[in-house]
Amino acid sequence: MEIKEQKKELRKKIRAVKNEYSLDKKKELSEGIFSRVESTEEFINAECVLLYWSMDDEVFTHGFIDKWYGKKVILLPCVAGDDLVLRKYEGRQSMVAGEQFGIAEPTGSIYDDYASVDLMIIPGIAFDAAKNRMGRGRGFYDRLLKTCKCKKMGVCFDFQLVPTVPSEEFDVKMDCVVTSSRIY
């Protein structure tokens, strides 16, 4: 089976498992994941952190973002055509529905000082212990990840950690992966 088919099958499998968990359960598991994130040297030392405004099937970030907003510079990705641009999070009042997926995004000017980003916390559909990441298949994050030289931390539920993520040359590995039970 070719890699694209393997990825399609894995996405389908993970989606089915995610659907077995209520939103409340995913939020509860997310708190444990972000408790681990907060204990890492990468997060403790970071002044500028790229996060993401989670969708209902992802590790939930809204409370974590609000907790750290004002203590660290929080950046969120915004869809602009086929790419992601970064904007500062300035509180929930600054959020509007995004152009493609309806995901809330901050308004304001584009943040392009990529050298100042200390840590990127990235969602994914699946990860493996070798720190490979598989996203939704459009390559948004892979293109963004190549522009930043900072630490890249994947976050996922334990069931999203699989033995092997099919990967291609353009897929960007994480520096570490944090789940509700451990850090890889």
C-alpha cells in the first residue's frame, strides 16, 4: 500500500477512536497533557509560544491559552490561502471565524518575527515514538514548521500515538511528543 493510502487509513482509524470520546472527556485528558507540557524545560524557558485554537477533535487548548496569555507571547496560526500566518492572541474578544474551516483566529497584524518563537506546540492526527507527525493532509503545518528553527512539540491523546506514522520527505518531525501518559 502506498504512503498516501496508509495515511488515509490511519486518519480514518484515529477519527473512529476519537469519536468514542466525549468532548468533556477530551477536555479532561487535555488538562493532563498540558500539565506535562508546563513541566518541560522547553515550555518553562519559552517567552514566545505558538499554539493553536483547538477544534473539538483535538487536544483542547482554549483554557491553556487563556491561562498563559499575558505571561508569555501566545501566537496562533491563521489560514491564508494554502499557508498559515501567525498572529498574536490578544484575548477571546479578538477572535473571529477563520476563512476556510471556521476555526477561531485572532485579528490584528501578521507576526513574522519567526526568530523570536521559542516553542511551537503542534496538533496532529497521529504521532509515533520516533517523533513523526501526521496531520490532516493539507501540509499547512509542515510548510510553517520549516520556517521556524525553534523547538517543535507535538501534543496528542494516548490513542493517537501509533507504532509507525507513514512519512514522506516533506513531513517535519517533532523534537518531542507529549501525551497524557508520557513525553517522547
